[in-house]
Amino acid sequence: MSGVRGVVIGDSRVARLGGPRAPDASPEDVACARRTDSLARQVGAAVGDEVLDLAGAGARIGAGLRAPQVARGLSVPPQVGRLKQVEDPAFVVVAVGPNDLNWTDLIGYCYAVADCADNFTAGEFRYRLAAFDRDYADLLADLATLPSHPRVVVLTSYDVLRPDAQCSTSRGPRQYPGLTPEEIALLADRNAELNGVLTTGARRYGFDVVAPPLAPLCTPSADGLGPDLQSLDDPHPFHPTAVGELRLAIPVVDRVGVPPG
């Protein structure tokens, strides 16, 4: 495939789950929840060139990026395999991690119990993080051996709630205890561990790292544009809003650069 300046691979955070669907969306785009305001579309508009969107909702390294993924009954080829068919991309943006760690399940568990800092979930997290570290190393090796040696930008994960959160999202559904400050701190600590793995691996290969500049939920909007993340009242909680995806695109564009002229 030629005529593509860059490629975005990863999960629903950059596919922009919850955004508007393009009228000409392919069955694969629909299955993967790729939207018109995805990170690829935002970056492409900023650099004035085509950026290929290969990201997909639910994608993991082992089922989505380096191996096929079944999305809404459709078998989707590995994102990395598709990436290797792109002729001389200048950059590749990568967003992985939370799905590999079953992050949604962990957050849901913390909402449902009075204290989610138990030995079982701690052991499960350590196990999954170690497995992710191995899979991530294989992914980075794939990216490092791309013939065109594109600039690789790895996105870290973001905290979904501010430490002192006191809003409907921190309280959660009425039938559950909600999140205590200690549980919010636990989630932040585990997110920091994930980001440590993402950052260490990327820097080992000389890849760029971008921390998403997204305000956690329960944070007042400083500019009046609204929250960066979808709340529990939205269709896809904790995913970037349209504003959040745009904010995420800004540091990515700063790294990949806008072509002269």
C-alpha cells in the first residue's frame, strides 16, 4: 500500500469508540469501531496527508496486533501484518496495554467491592503485567525491523479519575459501593506500573513516548470544551471524547511533525 504517510495501530482509545461512523465505512471499520474522529483521522487532518487507521476496539497484542482478532463476528487480519504492507510509512503510532491487562474488569471489580486491594487481584495483575511485558517486547521488535525505519510513537495509558474524585462516576451505579480514595489510588498505581513497562520498552529501542494530556473524570473543564473522557453515563465509559481525542492528537503531531509547504 502506497500513499500513506503514517499508521495508527492499537485499541479502542485511538479508534475513538463512541464517535460518529463514516457513511462509507467498510465492514472491517464498523467491526473495529473506527470512527471519523479517530486519532488517525485527527493526525491526518493536522499533517495534511493520509494516516491509515488500523486500530480496533478490544485489540490486544496477541489478538489484534500480532495475530488475527475476531471483532463482531468478523475475522480481522493482524494490524502489524497490515502495517508491513504499507510502503515506507514515515511514522507509526501505537496504543496498547489496558485490554491486555483486562483493565475494564479491574475497574468494574473495584466499583463492586468495598476494597479491591486483595491478594487475588494483585496476583492476577502481576501475572498479566508480566505476560504483557513479554508480548510487548515482541511487538517492539516487529516495529524496530520495519524496512523504512519509521518514527515510532508509543502512547502511555491515562488515569481515569482524579485522586480526590467526588462525582457520579466515582460513586458508580447505585447498587455498588463505588470507588474509595484508596481504590482510586490503587488504580493509579497499577496504571503507573503499566506505563513503566510501556516507557522502558519504547526507550530501549529509541522510540518516542507520549503521555496523553487528558484530564481525569471529575475534573472541571478549564476551557469550557467539556470532559476529555466519557463518564459512566456515556455509552463507552473511560474512552476519550471527541475533545479528548483531539487533545491526544496534538502531542502526537508535535512528535511526527508537519511536512513543510
